[in-house]
Amino acid sequence: MAKRKRHGMSHLPVYTVWENMIQRCTNARHPLFPYYGARGIEVCEEWRSFTAFYEDMGPRPDRFTIERIDNDGPYCKANCRWAPWSEQARNKRSNRYFEYKGERKTVTDLAREHGYAPPTIFNRLRAGETIEEALRHGALSL
């Protein structure tokens, strides 16, 4: 039997990222499998090897996570990058986008740009206001 090559990096955060990526895409018992593997999200053949993944992605920067640029695409070099949580949160299927003054933005982005806490705008939208109405509340006259 051939010996497995050891990389000695299983204690690093990047290894945990890789291991979790593999599990959520291939293990039907993983709690996140319905949102990844069952949805057709795959890990490219090359990245099934940790060393190949590490060669492409390098170490995980502090407070960063792996992000798929195309949320419906595979985990592969061309579709992945390290991104901070705050940025990755904008790439979720559950985000609500609005067209506002010719730009497509999330509710969170619009709220912050207009000086509101995001829950304020979410609550106004739930109450039936349009995005324009929700952002007009309390606007200061200059």
C-alpha cells in the first residue's frame, strides 16, 4: 500500500476551511449539505487535494472566509477568493436587492448609506413601505 503524503498543516485554519468545504459539498449528513452539495455546488477535482487547494488559495487571512464569486458556481481557483465576512454577506442568495436611483443594492447597503441601522429599514419594508418611503423617513432638509 502506498504511503499518503503528509503536509503537516491539518492544524491550520486554512485546513479547516478546506475540510468544511469538502464536507458540505459531498457529505449528505453534513448540516449544510442541503445548501451546497444537494444544490449542485461541487469542489473541482484538483481541490479534492488539500495541497492543491493550498497552492491556489494560500493561507487564510485573519477574519476572512472562502467566497465563491458566482454563488451558484463550483469551488475552484477561478471562482473563489478570500473575503471578509462583511463582504461575503453581500453574496448570499437570501439578500434582498432593490433598484434605487439606477443602482442595484442590498437593503443593508442602502440603510447604511442613508444613516439608518439596517433593522430600521427592514421593519419599514415589512410594514408595507416601498424602499423609497423607508429611506425618506426623517430625512433632513438642507
